[in-house]
Amino acid sequence: MDASTEQAQHALLSDLQRLSLDYFAKEANPQNGLVADRTAPGAPASIAATGLALTAYPVGVARGFMSRADAVARTLATLRFFRDAPHGPEPDATGHKGFYYHFLDMQTGKRVWKCELSTVDTALLLAGVLAAAAYFREDDPDEAEIRRIADDLYRRADWRWAQNGGAMVTHGWRPERGFLRYRWQGYDEALILYILGLGSPTHPLPQESYQAWLSGYRWKRVYGREFLYAGPLFIHQLSHIWIDFRGIRDAFMRERGSDYFENSRTATYVQRDYAIRNPRGFAGYGENCWGISASDGPGPLRRRIAGRERTFSGYLARGVPHGPDDGTLSPWATAASLPFAPEIVVPALQHFHALDLKDDNPYGFTSSFNPTLPAADGHRRGWVAPDHIGINQGPMALMIENHRSDFLWTLMRSCPHVVRGLRRAGFSGGWLD
């Protein structure tokens, strides 16, 4: 690679990361630290987006995008809010048993939409809480308070309660009806949930809980590649924001001679393979135009396009190769695979840039687009999502950083709760040894 090409790639990644991190600076309530789920007017806060914000602030400081004092103030406001917010079985509380409602009012912090007390979104919040505690280590009263509150919030989560008498963790709970019927079983975004639950010093999950989760895994062969299957790309990314899975293996991965990092690398290649094959004949798909995950879409609607009836969905967890797929692509999901396969991700990001998906967008690439559904202005990118979404912005910015410096992976190796959780889950090898 010549110097000018390398410089252009560096500039693209730097600009994309800076703009993505801007979301957490501009779409947050500075009084309580809550971060909006999306840029749509009146959107509530998402606790997962807030956890990503807590993780993003240290990266912002390290990259010179914000001052340490600003990051400390934002982090303290967030942690104090969750410490002091109403906590109990009341339907308008902020949380219960150390877990929090998925969506909260941006101003009051109370539950909205009668949403569920979300176990996995709480795990993403707590991962950010622990990242803040790992980073802010200076001998300073404010940073010491960050560490104290973070530890208290983590210890408060009652993981055994969240099992509701079963082996695996439930998806959540509602005060009106009790626990949700579904549980986290099989490979999905809950890998971080089980590791944090196992690592708890107060209410830890039993080791058999993790084994029960593993029992739902599906090892598949797709396009000649063998891997632990999950269709949407985000499943192969979220837990990797905080944990360096290179070279460390649980019992499942030891048996197959792989690890979760290599598995995500394979899943990234499967995504590109699918786009090259393009079995459903969508516009735009190709070697450098891929990335199917959970995202907004142009639907629900049906439209006859080029002599073919097409059905488009709204927000949906899209996946490959078995679908669902309606031609909607997610540039953020492609970017979040950067550490796994930069040799195929960077050309895709350059292609998205050439499609003008970053121009006039305040937070980097548009969150999703669909070239099959024609745009009103005739642009070849087709339909473009109107909103930016917090849980898209975070993985993009933070995985760019892990690619560039291993920053978060190195940081979280120092977190004793994460290390304890990994060991209780049966991980060994690599940096754990």
C-alpha cells in the first residue's frame, strides 16, 4: 500500500470515528447522562446507548475529541442518575433488582411505553459502567467516585433473580405481567450478559447457566466456511466491543479449534460472500457493498420494481444467508467488523463513502440504505434511513478504536469482574493465561 492510499484510509476512519462519537456528545442530556435512542424528535433514552456512551467517553479523551474533565462530568452525571433513580417494582420506576427498563424518558428517567426491564440492555449498560471504572483511575475525588458508584451498580444486579428459577437468563420482566417467556439460549448478543452475570461478586449466575446457553449453539457450514452461526452481523460484534476474544476459548470453541474472534471473522466473510452471490437479486449488492444486520428499513410496504414484487420491512434484525433480507444494508455494521477483517471492510467503507452516504450526515454514514427502493432524487443509493441510532453509532466508533489501538480490549483486561466471568465460563488460553 502506498503512502497516499494509507493516508486516505486513515483519514476516512478518523473522520468516521469522530463523527460517530459526536452522537454521544450531542444526543445526551447533560443533567442525567441519558442518551437518546435515535435522532427522531421526542425519542426516549436507550440504556444500551447510554452504556455505549460511557464506553465512548474514554475513547474520546484518548483521541483528543473531548477533555478528561468533560468526560468525568458526563460519566458522573450518568452514574449518579442510575444510583439515585427510583428503583423497585413500581411501574414508573427506572429499574428493579439492579436491572433497568429498556427505554427511559430523557428528562425524568422514568420508564416509557410500558417497556420491559431488559436484561441484555442492562448488560450493555453495565459493560459501559465497568469500562468507565477501568479508565478513570486517577487519584482524584471525582474519579474515585466514578469507581465507587460503578462497583455499586454492578453489585446491585441480581442475576439469579433474572433466571426466574430456570437455568438460563430471561429476556426481561414487566411489573404488569412478570417475567417474559423467552430466555437467552444459543449464540446471540447475550455473550456479554453471561460473562458479566458469571463475574458478579454478589449474585452470580451458576456455571451451569452458561452451559445451558451453549446447548443452543448451531455450528454450520455456509459457502464452504464453518462457523458458529448467527444471521445478523451485530451478534458477531457487540460483545467484542469490550472483550478481546483473540486466543481465548470456552469449551465449545476448544472442541472446534476456534475462538469467538475467528468466528466473527468468518461471519464477516460470509456476509461478503452472500452479497457477491446476491441470491435474491437486490440492487447494489457486491464485493464492496454488504452488511446486513438489525436496522431501520423503508417498510412496511410492497412495491413492484423492475417487474418483481418486493416487500420491505421497517426495523428488523436482518441476517444472512437465510434472511430476512429486503435489500437494506447497514454501513455501521460493516464498520463494526473492522477488527475482524480490515482487508475487506476498508474497501466497503470506501465504497460507501463514494456513494455519498457520509455527506451532510452529522454522525457519519447513514444508519441504513436500500438501493433496490428508488430514491425520490434518483440517486443510486436508493432509500436512506432518516434517523441515526445510538446502538449503531457506538459499535462503529468503538470497534474502529479496537482496530486502531486495542484500546478497549486492553482496558477491560484490567477489570477483575470481566476476568472472573470469563474464567467461570470456562475460558482459558491467550491473555487469560
